[in-house]
Amino acid sequence: MTLGEPPMRYRNVLAWSRLERGLGVSLPAEYKEIVDGYAPVEINGHLHLMHPATRRWNLAEKIRSTSEAWSQVEWDEDEPEGDPRESLGVSELSFGDADGLIPIASTNRGETIFYAPKGGQGAGTLFVENGEGEFSEYSMGFAEWLWRWLKGEEVTGPGGSGQKSSHLAGIRCR
């Protein structure tokens, strides 16, 4: 699988600095490199990557709006499948900050990919919510997650993958 040569249309260190200051944490370098290389983009007709330096498909706005929406969820005693609170060692889940889950990508199938800076024993980890309130944890970097997603592995929860066939990745720039 290949995404092709990255066009690097919007690389902007200042935009990343503003975003990370607002989040209170640095995002993983490999994630920023992929986003700088390709975003804003839709991959395989499903995965959306946004960029902090663009007006349309703006990553900072998406993180803010998605975090606000997830912050409104009332977590009851019936914990969701794969509840991130247990793995993160917290009783309350926060979104869009260094102590919780930061939404970094999404699909048009309702899946949300979150970066947890304090997950993975402080090294950072990914959680993917499958669009139905079930979370799966992936102790890998975003580049590895993306590679596995493109190969069709189940990295968005049981039954979820980037493709169902072995064709090359489709890229549509935004």
C-alpha cells in the first residue's frame, strides 16, 4: 500500500505550535509529519485527516468541536466496551487536553481516532471509538496504525478496517 509522494501543501510550524499550546501537549511527531504531508485529505473514501493550517477541514476546530461533543456524554455505571478510563487510570474522562483523549482523525463511518498522551504508560496510545460507543485501545503510533488500517487489519475495533480488498489506497485531497 502506498499513499504516494506527500504534496506537503500546508506545512506550518506556527499552526502546530498554536494547536499544541491550546491542548497543553505536543502531538506525536509521526502524526504531524503524515498530516503535514497529506492533509486535508480523505483516504480510501473513509478516513479524514485535517490540518491545523487550513480554513476548511481545520484540525484545531475539529478537535475543539469533537471534544465538546464527547464532553457532553454522560458516562453511567454501564461502562462502554473498552472504557478508556480504566486503561488511563482516571475516574472521569476528559477530551481535548493532555489528561484525556484528543480526537485526531475520523471516518465517514462514525469512527473517531483519539490520541491519549498519558496512555501506554505515559508514552501515548491510540483509542478508536467505533461509532457506537465502543472503544478499542491500540498501543502503537499513528503511522503504524494507519499502515495497518490501509492493509485492511482490524484497527477500528472488531470488524473495522480501512478496506475490504487489497487495492491501493485512494487519496482525495481537500
